[in-house]
Amino acid sequence: MHSRQDRPQPEEALDGVISQALDVLGLGDEEGRRIFLLVLSQELASRLNDISKELIEQKSRSPRSVSLELREIAQLAAELGASLFRMSENDKALLLAELTASDTFGHGYDEAYLQALERELERLTDGCSAILTPPGASITDILPLRELIGVLAKAYAECFESEPAAATDGPFARLLATVFVQVGLDVPVTRELLEAGLDVRRLFGQ
């Protein structure tokens, strides 16, 4: 029967999973891995609570309060833009002729005017949609997460003599994804997040 002391502790279990990931990725020797795992455990302990707290706060954000008029404007602008796009050449010619004839300043109206109008209606629709869409979580704004990636990137380069890259299919990204899963961080390892973390790395020196 195993004693309590014989059972793997959470830190030991994490080290085991990360060591396996390093084996799969072919990274580092025994000493380099030992140092990297030490840095990982220290940085997780100091930042994990702050990261988790900010993730929870972002996911609990309330949608912005907007009026019904804004929703109607978004719908009407989208419908008008679609109608302009579907106009026949004959209808376009008639409309442009009428606009030119009724302009008291003598301005001319042509196909370019209608194209510009379509673009402005599209901008109006996009602007309304951005306001109507509930604010999402900005993972790259979480400073403790960026700092964690920055410190690990520095340790990665020093321990494994390999520069971490922002490619999501690269070994550094795959290693981070393994770490996040093991500590329960529901964070996708995107290129934007990697770039943000690698930028922070410069604060810790090359």
C-alpha cells in the first residue's frame, strides 16, 4: 500500500507531463530540462492565480446596453447597401441622372458615387454591429499571462538553445499548449498571444 508521501504531488505530475512533451519535441538535455521545469514551477506559482482571476472577470463581462434604434439602423443600412448592390444598370442610370439634375450646386453623379455610398453603408453596418456585439475576452490584455510567456520564452531559449517562435505549430507553442491544459487554463495559443508574450520577453532581456 502506498503512503501519502509515495503518491505523486501535483507539481510532480505536471513535471512528468512537461518532461514527456519535451521528449516528444526533442528539446534539451537533462540539466536544461531541470532548469526549465524550475522556472516553469516558479512562474506558475507566482502568476497562475492572477491569470485565472482575470480570465473569470473577462468571461463575466456584461453586454453593452444599446437602444432599439441602433439595431434598426444596422438593419436598414445593411438592407439599403444590399439594394444598391442589386440595382439594375438602367435603374442606376436613372438615379444618377436625377441626382445630377436636382443638385443645386451642379455636381455630377456617376458609378463611383454609388460605390462610395455602398462602402459608407457597409462601414455604418460594421460600426453598429461592433457596438451591438458583446465585448469578448481580450486574452492578450492579461499582463500576468503575457509575462509568464515572456519568462518561459527566455528560459526556453537559454535552456534549449533554440529561439521560440510565434508560429502556432512550432515547438514553443505546442509546449505552452501542454502547460495550459495541465494547469487548467482555457487559453488558446494563438499567434497574437505568442507575439505579445515574445514582446514582453524583451523586458527580461534577450
